[in-house]
Amino acid sequence: MRYSDAVTRALLPFALLGLIVACGGDAPETEADDAEVEMPFDVATAGHLQGMVLFEGDPPPPEVLDMSSEPDCAAQWDDQPMRDLVQVSDGHLENVFIYVKEGLDGMDFPRARDTPVMDQVGCRYTPTVIGLMPGQEITFRNSDGLLHNINSSPTVNRGFNISQPVNMDTQRSFASPEVMIPVRCDVHGWMRAYIGVVPHPYHGVTGSGGSFDLRDLPPGEYVIEAWHSQLGTQEQTVTIATGETAEVSFTFTSEMLGTAVVPLGEPIYPHRHHAPHSAPATR
Amino acid sequence: MAAIRFLGLVLVLVTADLAAQQPDTERGRQVYERWCAACHAVDGAGEGPAAGYMLPRPRDFTRGIYQIRTTPGGDIPTDDDIMRMINEGMPGTTMPGWQDQLSRADRQAVLEYIKSFYPPFETMAAPEPIDFGRAPRVSDDRLEEGRIFYDSIECWQCHGDTGRGYGSSAPELEDDWGYPIRAVDLTKNWKFNGGGSVEEIYRRLRTGMDGTPMPSFSDLLDADFMTEDQLWSLAHYVRSLAPDRPPRVREVIRADRVEPGEVPTTVADERWDEVESFYIPLVAQIIVLPRWFDPSVDAVWVQALHDGNEIALRVTWHDRSESPHPNWMQWQERVLEVMEPREGDLDPAPRPDRLAVQFPRSIPSGMERPYFLMGTSDNPVYLWQWSSTDDAEPAQARGMTEIEPLGGSIASDARWEAGRWQVVLTRSLEPEDTSNRLTFERGTAIPIAFYVWDGDNGEEGTRGAISSWYFIYLLEDAPISTYVTPLMAFFLTGGLGLVVVARAQKRERALETASEGPDPTTPTGRNP
């Protein structure tokens, strides 16, 4: 914890720099790290957004994972260990990161107080996609009790590469907004996760029903982005009115596989033009 | 007049002060573009014209990620950290040291210029180095404790049980830029890019190596899983995997003579343990097309024995896989995908590991030797070829692409174990057919050279690692006589000398008696 705070402090000026960019040159707030920030609008005027992410076509077959080098991990699976890079149930797409991309500029939201957990169970990340606010801590948990490393490679933020050889929790945070930050385990090449850092609480990840629910948005017009690690991004514009629940749905198709551009900060693999951190499917 | 002089002095001082305060970015740019940009690129992103020929790739300065630091994982490095890399370079990579090449001012200017590629250097708080403390003294207990942690925190997952970099995760490792990266061979600490001392190893364990799969272990201290002292033990253990000093390169491989029938012909024969090893460094074959700039094998160790009838060589080299190995196919795909130049067959395929030992067809009388890259059409070479999927055989080569088997075979025994190949090749000193085949003579220096191919690294044909010519020297007699002969010579000459002296003294005494009353100071009687 002490260490995380030190990192956060060290990164604070950078975070402010990020804010300057995000706020289009407005003077950055110079509040202390933990100062209480009020909601920047009257919550009584809020509206809501509900939605669904659909998938059309045949999802790629699950990838069989060779866990022979980790029998303890393999034992935690009922059958053959597998990975669904595109997880679809009844046409509903999971693990899509949904967030308000535009429309909240200049608003300063209090940092979320909860600490989401990204667990490592049976040599897979659970969940594989998590949204955070800048400075909000995330707990990386090793429930496997064998060596994992958590290697994040952000482009805007500073990264980290933590070793967890035993059952343990480690907290980290990111100072600046960034969609998305890839996280990998170098010991188990199939383990990939993604963290989205956005400067407000309006983000979510679709679960098994493919649905999402963003509550208490200030009334206004927004660009909503849906991000998927294999299928890329889509945007839609929605209008939120006080007391009402707007609805939106996104549709990804199997044709997007292999051609989608998946934003992970800036392009970081000059020789490969598809998603660099989701390539194991071809291996 | 005095006032003007004073004003002038002030002006000079002020200008000097300004110059000292402001980094000389123009000078830094000039130095950078002249000396650094070919690899690190004018824009600092590490993709300069030469970058494709290098693995690991040159540093991308635009992301502010540095492997070798004194600061915690994820932090920017200190200026001293960057200066150390500029001064000393990075062993095991293509980055040379610049301390003797560039002036101090130029190095300082280029440091500032490098930092300017990552603007947050200006706005972030100055990084604080970790207090590493001092290395405790090494002891057997400490090494044992270090080994326990090597096992429990699973260093072997990447580095392998023996540290040779062949762990089960090794084939799929990649750096933050998506390039393939090797788990370092911990038994070759002189190739560690951050230095091979126990202090430097400890630093890497604390800070991690950002941008690579090597994590920081500082969190394990914070979580009370292990103490700093125990981490030092691990550092000592890792240091102990490498020899005290880097191996010395010698020009001549000595083949001792053993009793008839005592030549060990298998890899596992314990008699090899007593035989001296000769270290032969290998380099990339970058002369004949298609070239290869990323050989994975950087040296062989050679042991040799003969018994007057047969000669046996045991050649040892570190290789992360027994090619062709299915787990390493994806490594081969990735390496072949990223390496320049795009020459030859770059399709991944199951390729074996190979070794070739090269000799001239006959022992040259003078210093004249065939062209070291497998000879030429008018001066071919004689080869022993071994492959992990075939028997060893003799061959003749008229250049790297003109190799023809000579028929017959070379007796061989080979074993891959824990990241290491060992191959024993045996042949009679006199071949049955002396045309095109070398006769090994004793007591003369015979040229010898080595080639190694790592199949799982996409190596075959001209893509591989090579040595220049070395010599092998077969001792005339059994080793015991090697020590007896000089001793006998010593006593013999010493004894003869004594006899000569005694005779001379005797004669002098006779002379003295004859001449009566010589000058007693005359030196004639003294032994010169």
C-alpha cells in the first residue's frame, strides 16, 4: 500500500498533465490526492442508460489451452482448459467494455471508493476486463498459489510488472485515463486481461447477458463506446434526459474478426497491424 | 576601463551560467543523430534503419520505459541510470558503451536529448532510487537458501532448473513492444545487460526489468513473503550459476593422449569431467546470403582426447530446446517474422539442431588455410556434420551452399538435457580413404572451426552461428610423459652442468699445483 501511494504521488503531476489534455487546456484542479470531490451536477436531474451488445454470425471456436506445464491449474477445469476470446451466449456478447467517451468534458467526478478485484484462478483472469477511474486501486489476487506475474503495458500511464509466486493480493492504480491497458502473464502466455481507465464513473463491462447499465448520468448528449479485445470498437450517440432511461444496443459481427483495429493506447507493434495482444489465437 | 572589464567579466559569468543551466539540446540532437539514430531512429521510437537486424530491439525512448534502473518497477530511471547505460553499454545486446567514444559534455547532452523523447520526464517528480543496502557475504547456507527461493518463487518457469533459459514459459515470452525475447541464460552472467555482479543481480530482482517479462520482486518483501536478506541469498544463488570469471578464449584446443582404447565415446562418460574445456565464441553468419543476425547459440565448449588411433571431441553448447520441438514452433514463427533482412526461406518449419566441425582436407604447411566459411571451389574443406535428427557424417564443402556428403559416417553420441547439447564425435586418426579426408597428425597445430544451428530459432543453411579458425593440437605422448620429460630434461642438464663444473674445478686445482702460488683472487676457479 505504501508503495502504491508512492507511485500515485509520483504519477500525480503526470495525471494533472493528462487532465490538461483531457480538459482542453483548462487549468488543472490542484486538489490533494484524497480530497473529497463532490458530484459535479445535481444527481436529482440524472437519467440512465441501459443497453445490450449483440453478436451476429458464428463466434470462433474456443481455443484449447495446453496447461500440461501447470497441472494444478489444469485440475481446476472440469474438462479441457479452453479460452473463448469471443464469448457469446444466445447472441449476446460478453466482456465488452462500455464507457462514456464524449460529453462529460470539464466535469470532475469523485474517485470511486471500491477496489475491484482481478483474480487469477485456474490460470485465467477473472474477470478479464475491468474499468477503473484514475487513482482508483485495483487488487490483483493470486488464488492459484503458483507463479503468476501481472505485467501491464500501458502507453499513457506508467506500467508495472508484479511477481506473485504465492497466494497474495497486490494493489495498483493508474494515474491517467487510458482505453485500454493490456495486462499479461508472461508465465502463462494465454492469460490476457484489459483495464480501461476513464475519468468518470460511467463505465461497465457486459456480462453473460451482454447487457450493461450506466446509472445517474447528467442529462445531455453522449458518445458511448463499446470496446472488445478482438472485435474493436463501436460508437453511438445517445441523449440522456432527467428521470428517463435511454436504451442503446451495439452489434458486432463475426466479419470483424481479424480485421478489427483494437485500440490499446498507441500502436505498439509496427510489424503487425491487427491486435498485438490478442494474437495467441494464431499461435 | 576597469568598469568595462568588470562588466565584461559579469557578462561572461552570466553567459556561462546560462549555458550550464540550459541543456544544450542542439548539441544533444547532433550527437544523437550522428551516433544513436541509426538504431534508435531520429524520432527516438527505436525503429532506426538498423533496428530490424537486432534482437532485442533498440530502446524506444518515447515510452520512457527502461530496463536497467535503480528506481522501483514502473518508475522512470534516474539520470545516473541512463548515463550508466550510455557509458557502459548493455552486454548481451548490440548497445556499445560510449564512455571512450564521446566526451562527457556530449554524453550529458545526448542524455538530455534522449529524455526529451518522453515529455513526462520534465513534469514527473524526480525518481527516488531504492536503498539496496550492501551485499551480505556468500556462504554455502546462503546458496542453499537462495536455491530454495529459486524453486519456490518459480524462477525456473522461464529460466529453467539449471538457469539456462529453457523454462516452459520461455518459448512464448515477448517484450512490451510485442517482440520475442529470450529468458536470459543465468549461467552466462557476463552477458547480463545490467551487469553480472551479485549487486547488479539483486537490483534487477528489486526493480524488475521494465518492458520485459522480468517482474519486480519488491512486492514480495512488502507482503512479508520473504526478507531482503533472503532476496540477497537468491541473488547470490543466481550469481553462483555462472563461473567466477568469464571463460577465456584460447587459440589452441589441446587433445591429450590417453592409453589405447581409453577414448570416451559417449556423452555421459565420466572421464570427460577430467578433460579441460576450451571456450570458442560464435558469431552470426552475416556474410553469405541469406544472412542471419539473431543466432541463439553464442559459444561452444570443446574437449578433445586421442589414444594414438582415435580422436574424440565432446562439443557442448547451450540451446533452449531440442529442435524440432512443438512448443518452440511459435518462437520460430515470431523470430522469423521480425528479423531483417528478409532473405531465404523464412517459413517456419520443423528444423533440427545442427553442428558442423570444420577442418582443412589436409594439414596446411604454412599459415595458409581454406576460406573460413566452408572453403571455396578450389580449396574445399572437410566437415563433420551432426544433426539432432540424423547420424553424423563426413562431408566436403566448397562454400556454405555447396556441401556434399563424402559417404560413410562419423561415430557420434548426443544428448540434450536441461538447456544444453552435448555431442561426442569420434573418428580414427587415419581415415580409410585419405582423399578429401583429413589425417590427424600428432604434434602439429591443425585448423578447426565450428558451426551451430538452432532449428527452433529458424536456423539452417547459411542462417546460423559460426566461429573463425582455431587450432587443435594432438599431444604426441601419454599425458604422464608430458610432465616426466621436462623433469628428466631438467635433471639431465642440471647433472651435466655439475659434471662440467666439477671437471673444471678439478683441472684448475691441477693447474694451481703445477704453477705454484697463483694470485688467490683470480676468478678462474669460480663457476660463472
